[in-house]
Amino acid sequence: MKVEEISEQEFYTFMKNYNDMYHFMHDELYYDYVKEHTKTYLLGLKEEANLIGVSLISEYPFLRSFNAMSTHSGPVIEDFTNEKLERFIKGIHDFAKSKGAVTLTFSPYTIYQMRDRDGNVIEDDPKNNEEIIRIFSRNGFKHHGFTRQMIFGESIRFLSVVDISGSLDEILKNMDRTTRYNTRQSEMLPLKLKYLDESEYDRFIEIYKDTEERLGFDEIPESRIKAQLKSLQDKAYIVLSQIDLDQYIDELTEELKELTESLEEFEQKEDITRGEKKRLNEQKNLVKSRKKRLKSAEEHREQYGGLIDLSVGMYYYNNNEMVYLYSGSYPEHSQYLGTNFVTWEMIKKAKELGLERFNMFGITGNFHEDASDYGVFRFKQGYNASIEELPGTFSIVNRPVIYKAKTLIDKVR
């Protein structure tokens, strides 16, 4: 096996036919974007004449005229083995040194170990690959640690992935009771799914940023979000859920009228059996519930108008999976189940595309109730998402004098 630079066409052809796990930062569309903004290289792992792996590498400024390199959550390897990975890492490192890179960073989008929906390690899962840590270590790389956080400077380590290989009925059945109920309820509401175009990206970012601040997530620069929205738009759905309150109020009014008439008939009966008394109480509770919903909907219509925004989401897809990259919602409208509605609609869309993985993307890896993202974890857990733990980030210093100089300068600043 050898590592050498490859042409754009070789890269495009490889990625077009690649069907295993890979990050959006190795997509052809992302490459087309990043090459316009920074110096990039394309390396290939070849076995004789066959291209069996690719890596997108970019340079970024480090100190004055010096640069560092990143592998963009790569490399990507066909029929992955640790032997191929180690050979590719060595080749990429040799290339980085030949270009004078001060440091080289890897954040491989490869499973380190599998966890169940509750976060417990599945010890005997064949996908587990603890050897990855040792491969980087014996090649001189420093591991940034088994981080349990979601911060802008580090790659996500924990992914929540839903198996959607079965039928829609099977996917529903595998959800927990509350998520399944909310999903079915969302289909009964007058909700709308709007696909946003580039002129409406600010609308998306406004709702996402509101959510980011409310939940205390590490801030992602608006420029980066816009760049991802724009660069990946040909393989993404940027969506907004809305509810038509005029229609909802009309439906509730009609339903309440029918329930009230039925209740009045019940109450006029002289002899009521024990079973009928139970149904009478249930009817009263339904009337009370619908009145409460109607009042809330009318108040919301008065305050926000007849058509209100509920949630947004960005869903990127490739040959292997659909990824729930960004999401945001207004908590004051949570009773309308906009996020449940969009998630279910996009699961159905993923199945239409022939995909079997619905990747709900990052969580911190803290599975306790006091975790900052516990609500996000519970939402994803409700879809029976298994958890794929990635190994994290690795870096190596090739030019220690320059690296130390920058460290000293940063301390002074």
C-alpha cells in the first residue's frame, strides 16, 4: 500500500461510490467549498493501482508564515481495517512534514466503541475498536482525551444513530411510549413543513441561535453555519415546521362542539351504569382538555398570528446516512410538537432515499439528569437511538520550536 496525491476526479469518483460511514467534511460538496477558501490537498491510499482510501487535508495559518494541517474527520477507507488506517496515517504524516506543517490533526469519523440507548458500553459489539487509540499513540500522536463536551474547538465524540432499516411501523414500535405518542399526535395536527432556500437562511439561524443560547451550547459562529448551509445545500434539507392556528382552532371548535353535545346526552340519562359513569368522567376530562387547548391556541393566535414558526432543522444526507446536523425550536410552542413532526417527516424522507441510518448527531456523552444536554439526549433516546462513540482528536507536533514559540506568544497576549 502507498499514499500519494490524487486528482479531483479520483476523489469525486471514490466518494460518489463510497457507501460506508463518513463525515460531511469529506463530502465532495464540502471540498468544493473549502478549496476556494484555503489551501487543500487530496491524498489517496492505493493498493497496487486500486484507490482504497481518500483524505481531504487543509492548511490553516499557525504563526506568521507557518501553517498547520487538519484531515477534516478523515481519512475515509474502503473495507476498513486497522492495518489500512495505520498505513494511511503514516503516509499523511509524512506528507504533512514534507510541506512543513507545524502540527497535524486527526479526528477520525470511525467507531471506537458502541453503547446502548442508555449510554452503557456494549462490551462484545463487533464494531468496537479500541486499537485505534494505540495506533495513533505508537505513531507519536497525542490524544486530546475522552472528552464529554460539545465545544467548537473539538470534534463531537458521541453520535445518536437510529436504525431505520425496518418498516415505518417497526421504527414507530421501537420508539419509547412518549415519543411514539407524540409522533402520532403530530400527524393529527395541522402542521406544515416548509423547505427553506438560501434567501431564508437568516430565518433558520435566528431560531437555531435562540436555542443555542437557551441551552447553553458552545457558540458556533454564524458564518460557519451559513457556509455549511450553502456548501451542502444540494445534499441537504433545510426545513421549518409551522402550525396553521386558524385551521387548528376551527378543528378544535368543531371537536369541542361534538364532545359537548355527546356529554349533554350522557348527563340527561337517568340510570347510568358503572361503566357509563367511567365513560362520563372520561368525556368530561376530554371536554376540559379541549377547552384548555382551544384557549391556549386562541391566545397564541392573538399574540403571534395565524401561522407560527415552531422549529428548524438541517438534514444532510450522503450514500450512507441522513444526519440531523442542526436544530432549533421555540419552547413556548412545544405543545404543537414541531420537532417530533419534522423528525418523523425526515425519517420518512431518508427511507425514500434508500438510507438505513438516521444519525441524530452529537451529544456530550454525559448520560445523567444533571447534564447540560440531558433534554437533548432524552429526546434522541426516545427514538431508540444507539450511541456510537468516536475516538476523539489526535495531534502531533512536527516543529516543536515553532510550536513552543506560538504557545509563549499566546500566553503573553
